[in-house]
Amino acid sequence: MDDLVPIKTGKVVKPRPVQAASIPGMLGMFQNEWDALVLSAFASEQQLHTTRQELSHCLYQHDSACRVIARLKKELDEAKTMLAHLERQAPMAASTAVESSAAALSNGKRAAEDNELGPDGKKIRPGISASIITELTDCNAALSQLRKKRQIPPTLASVDAVERYTQLNSYPLHKTNKAGILSIDIHQSKDLIATGGVDTNAVVFNRSSGEILSTLSGHSKKVSSVKFVADGELVVTGSADKTVRVWQGSENGNYDCKHVLRDHTAEVQAVTVHATNNYFVTASLDNSWCFYDLSSSLCLAQVEDSSASDGYTSAAFHPDGLILGTGTTGAVVKIWDVKSQANVARFDGHVGAVTAISFSENGYFLATAAQDGVKLWDLRKLRNFRTLSPYDENTPTQSVEFDHSGSYLAIGGSDIRVYQVASVKSEWNCIKTFPDLSGTGKINSVRFGPDAKYLAVGSMDRNLRLFGLPGEDGAMEPES
């Protein structure tokens, strides 16, 4: 082993590749490496683009899920709120019913209405008492005496002025998706206008300021009739939901529902207020009309005509208050004695349902509207003395209204026409025709303002339209 001598050798050096042996070979090698690097960068770019698309899709799904969760949470909260509201109302309704029953047992009236049924299975009504009849009779005597001294007010709009009437303004009071104004009433002294719409709401509108004072929401179907009572602090509405509501005005201008009356079993078509402002009558398609005491909203009498099954489509008190006129689906006009609730006269001759009824302030004339136009009746001789047929047989007359002085008569159908009131033997001339600017071809309600200074019109669109002389009596200037 001592004889062994270590041999030292150098490190092995790999020979250069053939490509690196020359400059062209090296350039080719560099080109290949560059191509591989570019290809790798392109693949990375594609993978990044794909990843970004997947991330965007995930973010969109996340956002959609958040929106759905938020909507479901909102619906859940609304459902909980409504349930809590109903739970609070249930005991209140029960306690109110108990209190009402107790009060009824104490005075004997409400108990008779709510708890006692007659042999025919219908509610027993208290009836119109002798004291109420005396009140109605005294009112009739006073108004009749005043009517004999009545003179046409000097402030009444002249025929020449009416002939120059044009549209003053158009106010969108009701909803667009359920358009249509079915009823209008005007409070003469305060110049307030109430409208009832297809959208289930009634609206109280101040003409002078051009503003909505209050929207009366509560009915579940269209409001077919609306009336002011007394000084305008009360409004009575009748609806296709079979109910009548009494609304009380408050200091802030809003109207709150005071009573809900459910004495009818079909659509309530008409509401009319007695001259005393203490009583009102509702007429329904259930072939009955109800006489109510306004202060208590108690139905004192519910009258049905056993000789016919036609429902009532219109109703109006005579200006003196002892006579009630009703129109039926069977084209008949019935005159009732309010004191005895007896049908004392009936007028035949119309075609189609009697859609509107209006007594003249002079107490002698009655105008009724139906499919065949307007018929004028002489209440002294109980006969038809004139028929106005402004439209063709396929166009019903929807509205008819005397002005407060009894000097003009307005008719609404496919347009609006104003007639000058004359005597039984004289001709009733049409002095002005207004086109239907709503484009619906159906005028539902026409009412005269104080002293016939303007005309309020409701049709099957959402707008209340006012016609008059621009700038007169506080009227708004036409829209530009």
C-alpha cells in the first residue's frame, strides 16, 4: 500500500454543443429560447384571462344572491310587521265589538240592528222615529217657504259667459294604472272638490290653491259615489266593495275614516245627503236603499221594493228633503216618500239603467239619464215633458246635473253639453258643447261650481278637468 501513488486529474469539462460552436448556431439557440419564453407568457396571459372571467362570474352570482337575500329579508320584515299589526287589531276589534254590544243593549237601538233578526232573516231596523219625521217636515216647510221668495242670484254666470267657457286646467288626482273618476261633488261655500275613482281612493281637492288636501284610502274596490256633508268636515263615500265610509276632517286637512257601514250586500252605487245635513241615504245593487243617522252612522231604515228585483244605480234627495228619487237597472225611476218609505210614483220610458238623477232647485223638475239620453219630468203632473237625446243609441248618458240656481242643466256622455233651463212648454236650448279632452269617450260625472262659474268634469282618465272663463273667480290659468 505504501507503494501506491495518487494520480491527480482535472475536472471533466463538457464539450460545447455543436450550435454553440459558431455564431449562427448560437443565434438559432437564442431564438429557440426566446420563442419558448414568449409561448410561456402567452399561455400565462390566457390563463389569467380565464381566471378573471371566472372571478367576474362568481362576483355576479354573489351580488345576485345578496339582492335575493335582501328582498327576502324585506318581505319577511313586512310580513312580521303586518302580523303584529293584525295581532294588535284583533283584540281591539274584539273589545270594540263588546263595547258596541254593551252600548247597544243600553239604548236598545244598536242591539236591535245587530242582534235581532226578523222572520225573513233580515236585520230589524229601529225605523225613522216621530221626532226625526218632525225634523224632516220642519226642514221641508222652511225650505219651501224660502223657495217661493227665491230669486236668481246676480252673481250667477250669464249665458254669454257659459258660451265662452274653455278648459282652465287638468289635475291628475288619481292613479294611472287604474284610471277613471266616477263621481264628483263640490262644496259650494269652501270651493272644495271631492272625487271618487276606480283606483279605490277618494280625493279632496282645493280648487283655489290647486292642491290635494287629502287622499281617502280604505275601500278595496272602486269608489262609485262621494258627497260632502254640512261644512265640509265630513265626507261620505260609497263603493263597489259593498261598504259606505264616513270620513272626518281634521285640523291638518286630512280626512280619517270615522265609520265603516256594511248594511248592503252588493255594490253601493249612490250616496245622497239630506238638506238637514243630519241624515243620508245610500242606494245599492242589492235592491235596497238605507236611511242613516249621520251622527251615529246607524241605519234607521233599509227599504226594499218587493215588487221588483232591480238594483238601484242612482239616488238623490229632493231639495226639500221629503222626497227621494232612485234609478234602477231596469230603466225605472222611483219616487219615495221618506216619512213612510213608500213608493209613491214611478216613471217608465227609459232604455237601460238609470245612471244619474238630479232635482232642480225650483222643486218642480227632475232630470234622469240613461242609455237613451235624458228625460225631464214634471213632478207636479208626474209626466215626462221633454227628452234630450244628444248621443246615438250606442252612447249612454252617464251624468246629468242642475246647477244650484236651477238655471242650467249639464249632461255628460261622449262629450259635455250645457242646456239653458226653460219652462215645460219652452224649448231647452244647448248653449255650449265641450269636447271630451280625455280621449276616452266616456264622461262619468259633471258638476257646477258656485254660481255656475266653472264646470268640474270627471271621465275615464285620472284627470279632473275644470271649464270656465280664464282668470275669473280665482280660476287657475290654463296650462301652457
